[in-house]
Amino acid sequence: MSFLDSVKQDIQQYFATRSGIEEHRTGSFSNLSKPQSLGLFFCIESKEELDQIRSLLRQVKSQHKKVTALIFCYGYETLDVITDKSILLFDLNDFNLFGKKKESLMQEYESQHFELLVNFVFNEDPFCLKLFSEINADFKIGPFFYGRESLYDMTILYKPDLFGISGFYQSIKHYLSVLNISKYKRQITVNGD
């Protein structure tokens, strides 16, 4: 990344995160083990991460009717050609200098609504958490971060290991089936170790 791109990225992140992260409010849902629409959110930096997401997506699409992967790539260059219509890949080019979403990305955000949304961001990146918080979903699940519980309906203590995003997804599937959540509105924290 060039020096100019680096400065532009810092400016975009600064302005984008100034307004704060939106707290989540639980919506109406039926069976979270079989959501009618499933969203998966990722922040990535490399093609290898994109390939891992594609692999997970093939597995998840065989189990659910409607799945969408929202993938934010830190940077200005396209990682790869996306032909899968269930992948929304966007990057810093989709934001103006002041960190506001450009019209096409704003329309995508406004048109999306998920019964279940899973966050696969395992570091406490304010920009990625803000992007995640702005996605419309009835029930949100993600990794536990102290002080960020208001982003989710359920959090899981999980340290990325050999199984990475696939292992995290399997943990979520397991806990959703065991808990059999239906219209449950309290914050849930599960220890995934």
C-alpha cells in the first residue's frame, strides 16, 4: 500500500468510527437452527482468507436456503473476481474520504435483512465492528469482546485455532441447536473453549 493510500485509509477509518457503534436490538425470528436468511460477516486482507470463506460458504449453502457473505476487504485493490451471487465483497473504494458509504454500498446495506447474522471478526477492530453493527438482522452472534456485548444477542468465547472460521461456525451451530433459542431476548455468552 502506498503512503498516500495509507493516509487515506487512516482518514476514512477516523471519520467512519467517530459516530460510534450502534447497539443491537433483537428482532423477530423463528428457529435460529434453521434461519430463513443467514448472513456471514468478515473483514479480510488476503486472497487466502477469501478462499477460506468460499470453502465455508459452500458448506453452509448446502445447509441453508438463503446465505449471504458480506466481506469487507481492507484495501483498495480487488482480491479476486467474484462470481458467486451470495458474496458481497466491498473495500475502501466503497467509502468516501470521510468514511461514509457510497450510494451503491448504502443501497446494499439497506436492502439486506437477515434472521441470523454471524460476525467472524476475531479482533476488536472499531471500523469492522461499526460495519457489522449497521447490518440489519433479527439475531446477531459473534466472538466475545469485553464491553462490546451490546452488539450481539449471543457471544461465544472463541480463540481462532487450527479450525479457524469453520470451527467457529461449527461452535455456533452446536450452541444454537443445544440452546434451541426461540424469541429469547437476553444476552447470552457461551464459553467455546
